[in-house]
Amino acid sequence: MSNYWEKKPLFLFKQKSFDFIVEEILPFKLDGKGDAFFVYFEKQNMTTMWVIEHLCRELKISRLTLGVAWLKDKDAITRQRISIYQSALKRIWGEKVFLEKLSNVARIIETTYHVKPVQMTDNITNHFAIRLRAAQKLWQETKEKAKSIIEKLFAEGFPNFFGTQRFGINGKNWEIGKAIVEKKTSIKDSFEARFKLQAYASWLFNQYLKERLSLWREMLEGEILKNWEITWPVWGDDTKLANPNTKAWEFQKQFIEKYKINSDFFSCFKKNKIFGIPRTIWVKPTESHVRYQWDDLLIEFNLGSWSYASILIYQMLESLEKLQEKSK
């Protein structure tokens, strides 16, 4: 019996959707007037894209009609904003019809107007509230060590991988993007093609970061910084790389050759109007708080739109698992 209990993990994540709550924070204040109608809504156990597709199907509008900042997790309670221009509202018989269709799949929190729609390029912040459920009764010493591990992780940061949700339900979107670059397939829908190519660019970023982690947080001569943090591009047209004849360039050159990132690659991204974006390879959460409710860990933190909480949570659970191994 004792061996059975030793094998149990200390904590489990996401037993219920309300163990993972995400709230979007915009980088600008909504004016309350303007051409863009904003709806702040809450969804549960569905993707943002599913909500968008539902509205497009029910209202017979293009996906480009709707504005969202970023896609939110499926297996969670998430709160975010969607926008639509007044001119588009008039074509579908106004606010009431739009809200009726949205309320069929989500809870409306509030509505307002602003001078411009919310966009994928908006540098939003997400606030996360997470519960790690204790899988067994914890000694006070274990609880203190677990809390310290989480706090240390917040202080040091974590590798900024793209999460699995970036690659679609079956995780194959990047492969389709790669096939588009290699001219092995084509997609007529420009929005869909861009989505697949961006998934491929994200996958390439993850591959680079896996190799780059061998150097930990050591900075290479020539690496490009953003807010004093090391970056690597999410590939696209006009991607900026390290200067030749630097240590960073030698490291990056090997990666470029390995994954055949050539003129055809860049031409494809230019044709689809996808530009390269520098992404920090290491990220630190902000506004973090860690406390217990009974034996459960309640964790809150903020992350920028270009970071995935799922990666941080994986790091948490991996670190806590090591704690359990040390205690055996």
C-alpha cells in the first residue's frame, strides 16, 4: 500500500474547467464611442475559433469581419473581447442579432464601442488563475517546499515555447504550412493559408529553442535583444537575423541549413503577407501570487500574448515532480 501512495503525484491540474481561468487585459482603454462594437464575453470548454466559426455560419459573414486579439484555451473558463464594425452590424440587422447569436454559445459580460477593432497584433496581457489540486495529504514541510519551487520558477522565468494549441486539434497545422512552402499543397482561403504558415513558423521557433536551451541563458555575441531579452524570430518575410561573423550567426546558420530556410521559404511568406516577428526565448510572469487553499495550490500570474500558460504549468508540474522524487 505504501508503494502505491509513493507513486501518486503531489498535484493534479485541470480536473475541472474552473481550475483554469483566463481573463484578457487590453493594452488600451475603450472609449465607449467609435465605429467598432466590442463585446466582452465568457466561454467554457470551447475554442475561440469555434466561437468565431459559429458566428460566421449563423450570421453569414466572413471571418475577417470579426476582430479578436488572440485565441484562448479550450478546456478552461476564458474571458475575452470580440469586435465588429457598425457597418457590418447594420448588414446583419444590428447589435441585438449579433448578441443573440453569441449568447447561444457564450455568456455576455458587457458591451461598448471603440474607435478601432481589437486585432491579433494588439499586445494584450492575459491574467491566469489556476488551481493545482493536491493528489494526497501534504505535510507542512512539503507544502512550503512546493510553494518555494513555484515562486522560484516565477522569479527565474521559463523557456517561451509555443503551446500545443498553436498547432491545431490534431497538432498537424504546421505540417500543412510546411507543405504550402514546399508547394506540395495549396489552400485557396487566404486566412486559412496564413494560419497554417504561422503554425509552421511557430513550430520552427520551438525547434530552435530546443537546440538553444543547450546554452541555457548564456547570451551569444550578435543575438538580437528586445527589452534586454534574447530573441529569435517567428519566421516570415523581412526576418531580422544576427550579423554575419558573430557566434550567434554561426549557431543560427546551422539551424537555417538544417531546416532548409531559403529564398522559396521567404517568397511564400512574403506572398501571404506574413512578416517575421522577434520573440523572446525566455519569459518571466508578472503580478504573480501563490497561496494554499487547504492542500490545493492557488496560483495567479500575468503573461503577455506571446507566451503560453500551458508551458509554464508544465514546468511547474515537472519541478514539483522532482520534489516528490527527492522526498522518497
